[in-house]
Amino acid sequence: MNPYSDGISIAPYCGSPPTVESLAGRWNLDPVLLAALVGIAFLYVWLKPSHSRRAAWAFGIGWAITSLALISPLCALSVSLFTARVGQHMLLTLVAAPLVGLGLPAASRRMPGQELWATSAFAAALWVWHSPGPYDETFLSPLIYWMMHVTTLGAAILFWWTVLRAPADRLGLSIAVTLATGLQMALLGAVITWARVPLYWPHSVTPYEWGLTPLQDQQLGGALMWVPGGFIFLFAIVAPLALALRRGADRTPVSALRGA
């Protein structure tokens, strides 16, 4: 069923589909959302989870990117374009979430299989909320819309906190699950990109306002998940590996002297 074509009135959380002319003024100033964002910032400052200034900056930048992704006109644009919704998700899960994860303190102990649990949760959130049925439901219910964002962003923060805060003895496993996550996201993007028909009825009409057919919009969104997302995961694999190798090289002369 397509509520747009059937004339059924629906009310997406981000409002009605914007026009090109109206987009710049479509900021989401939901007082509940603003209060929640401010409350999270105050809670972080009050708890002071880390004495590292670098960690505090990482959390602050991640919080700012999260806020912009949710209150900027990108929210309204995501009602019209699947590409915009994917872009919003990429900002939240691949940019904001790693920064927030770096801003949180490392755990003194880890649950058995934590890397696998975090990876599975993130993958499940991505595939469930980009499946046509659950995706469509987010346009019919603000509650489901926020379930999507909370579970996806929460799983992403858990994943990045787990792999980026990995102790040295679990670095190999963290790199392996990062590679697996990048591959499954690329697969999801490829499935969406190469689909022969539009999959998401909320975008069955609205992309025309932006010079795109529904299928072109869907293909662009899938490619955004596939290609830029792949580069981010590649960096997330190479950077810690290079750092570990550098640290190992720095320790080698000391070890050699001790051995002598």
C-alpha cells in the first residue's frame, strides 16, 4: 500500500516532503529532541568519564555531528530522498558513532564474545531498518522512526567503542570484525543499488522534485552506502594496524638492548 498514491494522510516525524525552495528553512526544532541532546551533553560533562582532553573533544564532535544530522534540513530531505536518509545514517553510524566511542572510557573487562555480539547487533540494525517493510513503517509512526535511530546509533556506538577501544591482545579480532562489518555493509549497499525496481514506497513520487526517478534515488543511496562506507571501514582497519606496527617498531630497540 502506498499512502501517497492512495491519498491517505501520513505524518512522518520530519514533516512533509520539502520542496527545493523550502528546504533551507526546514530545521527540526522538536523540543523533546533538543532537550535530550542537551541532557546527554550535560550528563557527559557531569560524569567526566575520561580525563583525556582528546577523548572529550572526540565525544563533543561526535555529539555535534549527531545533533546536526537530526535537526538540520537533512531530516526533512530524508522524507523525500532515500539518498538523504542513507546519508543521515552514514553520518550517524560511520562518523558520529566512532567519535562518540572514542570519547567513552575503555572497559576494564570485556564480555566473552563482545566483538561478535557488537558486530551482530550493528549488522542486524542495518539490514532490518533498510529492509522495505521496517523502513516504510518509520514513515507511519514517530515511535518506530525513533526505534530505528536509537537501535541503529546505539549498535553503531557499541560496535565502534568495542573495536576502537580494543586492548592490544584483541587487536586482531577487532580488525577481523571491522572487515566483516565493512563487507556486509557493502553487500547491503550492492543489493539496494542493483535492485531492478524501487523498493521503498515513501520515495515512489518525491524524488521527482529533485530531478531523480525513484530507482535512481535508490541506486544513489545504495552506492553511498557501498562506496564511501567502504573507504571508512578500510581506514578503520588500516589505521589501528599501522599504529600497532609503529608501536611494535618503537619497542624493538628497547627489547634488543635488554636481550643484549
